[in-house]
Amino acid sequence: MQQGIRLDGKTALVTGASSGLGWRFAQVLAAAGAGVALAARSTDKLEQLKREIEEAGGKAWAVNMDVTDIASVRGAVAAAESALGGIDILLNNSGVSKQQRATEVEEADYDYVTDTNCKGAFFVAQAVGRSMIARKCPGRIVNIASVAGLRVLAQLSTYCMSKAAVIQMTKALANEWGRYHINVNAICPGYIETGINRAYWETEGGKKLVNMLPRRRVGQPEDLDGLVLLLASDQSNFINGAVITADDGLAAG
């Protein structure tokens, strides 16, 4: 990976690092020189990612974290800081979705989405933010929201609601923590192909959806590399409370 932005001497925490975008974000930050704490519930996968990063010359540490459990969140943040030092960068990435009509949503379905996407995202940011403030350390928090937080996507009511909440959380924390030199921003990806959804794009429904997109294509995880690096770096010093779409024009339609 050829990168112009460097993060040497910085420490990052990436949640949801065991697959998809989180896996890519961890690789990108490590390749830029940051020591990266990899957080997820699936520690076996994290150990595989850790090996890949170390084989590429990077530094990584795996920590078990369930973002729906506040004690787990706080314990994992403490473990990450013990292993790698104070956290300078948070990629607040964990997220889930469940496609269903609003009339079909049960309480368990609602809690499944909001406990991870809203509650989890907030308490991870809180744990890291508290540490940054206590250490009087400038920091970068990058929340992964979604274009679904800006426009309605069919049969994803709870997911849309949860990502809209992440957007408002981003603005609120940016306003509150800016005085501590902590920049809080959000990225709203559009449709990105990952291992989890790759097969869908080859189905009739997937192809139909792609044909409705502005440029008839879905994004790749690497399409977010530059934006992630910018917001994680000192070069984003004057970017705070921003909500940036990376959706190939979907939200503009």
C-alpha cells in the first residue's frame, strides 16, 4: 500500500476488526505506521489479522470486545492501552443490520441493531474519549455511519435510524470534545463490497440494485483508504464534526 499520510508513533483502536471494513481499516492504519489494537468478539480471526499485519512489518494487538457490553468495552480499551499505550485514534466501526419490513420488527430485532450501532458506538467513544481527556492527549475519533443515516433504504428502518443516531452522536461529541483537541468525524459509506455481501451482488436482486446506482457499481473497501487516513491524521486538524459521504453519488440522487 503506497500512502502519503503517515501515522508513525500513533496508536489506533479499530472495533469490528474481524471482518469487512474493520479488517481493511486496521491494515491501512498499520501500513501507515500506527500500532493497532484489533477489537472484536471473534478473537481467532483477530489473531489471523494480527499475523498478517506483523508479517507486513506492522504492529498489532488483539483484544476481545463485545460492544453491547459496557464492562467488556471498558476492559478492552484498558487492555489495548496497556499493550500499546494511550489510544490516539479510534475507528468506531462495529455495526450490524437486519433487513425486514417495519411491521415485522420485534423487540429483539430492534435491540440487536441499536445495541451495537447506537449504544455500542457511544460507549466505545466514551471510553476512548475519557482516556484522551484524562491524558490531555489530542485525538481522532472516526465513526463509521452509513448513507442509510442520510436517506432511507428499503426495509432497513432500524438500521437507518441507528446510523442517523451515529451521525448526531458525531456532531454532539465534536461540539463537546473539541475543546480537548479531540476531533470527531463520521464517514457515511454507500454500498461497499465485502466478503459478507459479495455473493449478493451476483444475484438477480443485487444486479438490479447495482443498475440503479449512479455509476452502476459498488465500492471496494480500498475506496475508503484515503478518507480514513486523512481523518485519522494530524492533517484533519480543522475537520471536526464533519459527516462525509463516500457513496459514489448515491445520497445526491
